[in-house]
Amino acid sequence: MPSSHNEYSLQQRKHCQLVRRKKIVVVLVLLVGLRQWSKTIKQPYNDAPFTGDAYVKHLLNGNRLRAQSMLRLSIDVFRICSDELLSLGVEPVSKLLGMDEQLAIFLYIVGQNGTNRQTQDRFQHSGETISRVFHHIIYLFLQLQKKYIVTPPVNVAHESILENQKFSPFFDRCIGAMDGCHVPAFVPEHMAGPYRNRKGMLSQNVLGVVDFDMKFTYMMVGWEGSAHDSRVLGSAMSEDFSIPNSSFYLADAGYSLGKGMLVPYRGVRYHLRENAQAGQRPANKEELFNLRHAMLRNVVERTFGTWKKRFPILVHPLEYSLATQGNLVLALAVLHNMIIEHKGHSQYFEDPDYDGGAPDDEEIPDDEDNGTDELALSRAQARAAHKLWRDTLAQDMWDQYTSYLQQRNRG
């Protein structure tokens, strides 16, 4: 019996030890499992309690001036834009993001020059989502290009001309002004050469044509910064830009005097600052013509200045593909016009110091007479007709001006 008892006690101890070992193994397995599980459960990167949707609602229902400062347009125009983009019926990039938030994301990037990472933090979305929304909104605005960027009506003088005797009747058939605008470009090193403009900066040369309401009526994007303004215009006219027969545009000395293109006299004081610094009255018909031409053509510089001040992304290199850079510039022209169209323009965004944003004007030589004698004669006759047109306008202005001075002196 004692022997049997001892054997039982030994077996019992072995059994207890085995049970303990199993428990230890189970505990170790659980600890390892918990460790691995804890590694898979990470704290969310975007963990702010103020979501993007809540931020947008806060803006739209808060102080209107603050909203305009952040969104770069009024709340009323924001809602109009959002509704119009939504009405296009294009499949959204995400069903979880409403159009208001998508538009706000885009406006934050272009209006605050926000990086992808900054925009992630502001709206609490992943970098991929921010990028997809940005490109999607660009695409939507481009769908509205034909609606909002249109040629102005012809044979209808703008009120700013009709109501000013300095301009009417001389410029009654003028439907706008054009110029080149340099937008900083982000270009791969091996492609940088052609994009380096005369000031040594990488840019794309954008042709902008505007009316006297400061709306873009035509735009060509994507040309290298080294391209001359006249070359960009030539490309535009060979594609889809045309000047109505009965109308004309104002342009600076970077373009040629021609049919539908009225440019200033070369070698004569022109820019408004030059005239202001001189502090003298025009001494002849050429100076008077250049002064009034500059006063009216200034609308294109004001438009570019407002456009760039409203959307600061346009004054920094756009770190996207070249195609996206061009599309973004065009999309922002559409948005600019939508704002003007819906009476959302604000003096806050006008830049009185803007000088055109392009390298200094470079006068181009008159066209050379190349080709056959007949062609050369035709070109010479056309140039003579265009110069006569400008001289006649200048003389009529001068006659009116001197008559006014004589009447004032008599009084």
C-alpha cells in the first residue's frame, strides 16, 4: 500500500507539472498573439475630431469674410459653382465626399497654395484621396470651358468705352485686349531649356485674351517660357482662335500691327507708369494714341493680376505633370470667369502693382518680304493699310484733344 500511494503521488505531481507547462504555453501563445495584434492596430494618421466635411460646413455657415479669404470666392458663388459641377453628372471620385467638400479641397490647394500633406491634415483624408479629388475638379471645370470662355459679342461697344469720350468713338469696335502671361512651371531637368524665359525662370507662356469685364474670352496654355508672344498667338490662330472681321483687339509691342490687332507706336512713350513719371501732356498724336491705348489695354494686366492674386498657386512652380499644369491654368480661367459671371468679383483680389507678370516687352521686327514679288507686294499693301488705320485713329484723337484744349482755354 505505501508503495502504491507513493506511485500515485508521483503521478499526480507529474500531472500537475504537465498542466502547469500547458498553462504556461497557453499564456505565452496568448502574449505573442496580443503582441502581434497590437502591431496591426495602429492609431489613425488623420485623427483630428474636426473632419473635412465639418470644416467646410463651418466655413459655409460662419463669417462670410473668413470664408471668402479661405475659399477665394464668396459663399454664394461657392454654392453656385458646387451645384453646377454636380449638375454635370460625372461619376464622383468618392461617394463618401460631397461636392462641397471636394470643391473646398481644390480651392484650398489653389487658393492657399496648399501642399498635398497640408491638405490631408486640413481635410483629414489620405494623400491619394486628395490627389484624386484635385484632378477630378480640374476635369469638371474643363467641361465648362465652352460655356464660360466665349468670344464677346461684336458690333456692341462696351459701356466703359461708350461712356468715356477718350475712348469713343475711336475704340467702339474693340472687343478686348490680349497679352502673354508667364506662369512658373515645374519641368524635368532634361526638358528645362525651352521653358527658361528671358528672366531665367522656368515658366509656361500663356496667351490670355480678355474683354472689358475682365473675363477671359480665349486662352492658350502649355507653350514653353522661351516662346515669343507672337509665336504663341500664331499657333492659336492656326488652331481655334479667330478675330471677327468687324472687330479688333488691343495688344502691346510684342505683337505686330495687323488686321484686327491694334498695337502702339514703337519708340514712343507707352506704359502708364512712363506717362505718369513724365508728368507731361501728350505732345503729338502718337503720344496721345499710346496713352489712351495703354489706358484701355490695361484691362488685360488687371485681369492677370486679379487672377494670380486670387489663386496664389499660379505664382509658384506647379509640381504636377506638364499636362496637368496646363489643364490647371485653364481650369482656373474658367473658375475666374464663373466668379465674374455670377457677380462674385471683389476689389480685394485686384493687384494695382501687377505689371503683366511676363518678361519685359520685346518689340518684334516688321514682317520681312519673303517669297514672290506678288506676295511681297500684297504684304506691303496690307502693312500700309494697317498703318493708315492706326494713323487715322490717332489723328482723330488728336483733333478731338486739341479742340477740347482750345475750348477750355477760351473758357
